[in-house]
Amino acid sequence: MPKPRKALVSLDATPYYHCVSRCVRRAFLCGIDPLTGRSYEHRRGWIEERLLALSRSFAIAISAYAVMHNHTHVVLYVDTERATNWSQRQVVEQWHGLFNGTQLSQRFLKDDPLCTAEWAQLQVVIETWRERLQSVSWFMRCLNETIARQANAEDGCTGRFWEGRFKCQALLDESALAACMAYVDLNPVRAGMAGTPESSDYTSIQRRIRFAQDLDCSDKTNSANNKATQPKELQPFVGYPRKPMPNGLPFRLNDYLELVDWTGRSIRDDKRGAIPYDLPPLLDQLQIDPKAWLIMTSSFEGRFKSLVGRVDHISAACEELGQRWVHGIRSCRQLLIT
């Protein structure tokens, strides 16, 4: 029996989650249907546009994403501090960016007077919306439901477009986060849809690389890892952990791009299992064996289940979630050595 989301998502354990949604019909989500010859490539643009728009309304940042032919990958960061710091007016404005709200919330934004009972009722609703705006489930609902409606309208049919539930994996530490992001960013390369990360359409890695390439040479040299030099639609790289630690991915952008490039070349190597001698510095920083890294970034979904991280982090998360054990812990023990 599938576990409820509350048994998989604990923001006290980690703010990072890998979500996968798969198309349920024979017809392609995107790409070209080989039976009819009809192209659905434009739907990849729908998903990317909707995904990036949702990050502006939710207190959830996008760390990585890849839109494939019949499924999508996204790595999300839940920014609870941002949601907590929103004023009541900001919560209503963010929610109205997604839905119409209620008559009370619309009157509130117009500064119409509310009686005591109305104001008490609205406050309860606002706090409910605040929770939803930092919910992975609501984020994926707003993404998938919109795309399903558009696709069904285009196909002139009704019924399910996606599988019943999206798959969700909690990423408990930096090693799991880096491996999952690289796995997502390199999906098109592994699938043979692209030869290099920079040519992988509708992916976060392509967006990051193109943004970096558009910078002047002086900016690349002096501030390549600065938030201002990275696409604002994606969670920024802010460098390795330190105090005080800015809000963002705990790696250097250049190191991550180098690691993804190295991993992509290793995956495409004609001699299976061949590992170049010049290892990227981030791999050394994460203290992950190169062979284990290539295994993880080639089969992340198959190797790991709901919780991903070093064994001590999984034990702590299980205690937080009230679980005694978790599927996939053997792979974590073998590949993510403490």
C-alpha cells in the first residue's frame, strides 16, 4: 500500500525533494508519436513555463528539472522561512497568483472593511494557504493538473493524463542532493535525446549553462558563483557550507557544472565503466567514490526509494517520521559511505 505523503515528507528532516511524474496514456507527453507521426514537442515548453511560474508563487525553489518524453523530473527546495516571513497580505497575493481566492480575500486586497467574524474566518484561511504554499504536494498538483487539462483539451478527450501519484524521494544530505541533481540534469544524455548537457532542451542544466555563457568574460571570472550571475528562476548556488550560510545550493556553480560535464562524458564513454583520472573537485569534496557516483547518477531512481542519504541521516529521518526501516538503505550503505 502506498504511504501517505506525511510519512515521506518531513521538513524537519530535509527541505529537498525529488519528484517524478509519469504520463499514463500511450500517447506521448512530449516528443513524436511513432504511430501517428504527430509531434507533441510543444508540451515540453508548457511544462517548463508552468514549472518556473509556480516557483514565483510558492515558497518552493527549483533546484533542478528535466522534461522528458513521457515523464518529468524536478528537485524542489521548500523554503519554510520565506513562507513564515510572508505577511498576511503577501500570502493572499501569492495565493491569488494561483487561484481566485474567496470573496473575503478579494475584499481584503481591496482594503474593504471586514467585521470581526469575517476577519477571524479569513485569518484561518490565510494560515491554510500559507501551509499549502510550502507544500510539495500542492506544488505538484498545480503543475500536473494544469498540464493535464491543456493536454486533454488539445487531444479532445477526458480522463487521467498522469499516473495516480507522483513519486517523491527525500534527499537527506549534500551527497544525495548532488547525485540526484546530476541524475536529473543528465536524463536527456542517458536517454540519447542529447549529446551534451548544454544541448539538453528543457532542462535546468541547459538554462544555467546558457545564462553563464551570456555573461561578459569579466563577470565569469570575478563572480561566476554570485547569485546575480545565475538564472533567477532557479535556486542559486552559493558555495560550500559556512557561517553565516546564504540561502541556496551548498556548492559552487563552476564545480557543479564541471562535475556534470565530467559525468556526462563518462556516461558516453565507449568503454563502459571507464573513469577518467582527472576527477572534479566537487566529487572529492563530497567524498564519494567515482564508481559509486557514476552508478548513482545512472540509476538514482532504481537504486534508492523514499529516503536518500548516508545511513546516519536515514536513521535520524526514520526516527523523525516514526519509521523503523526504509527501502533502499542497502544501496545507501554501499554507495554513500559515512
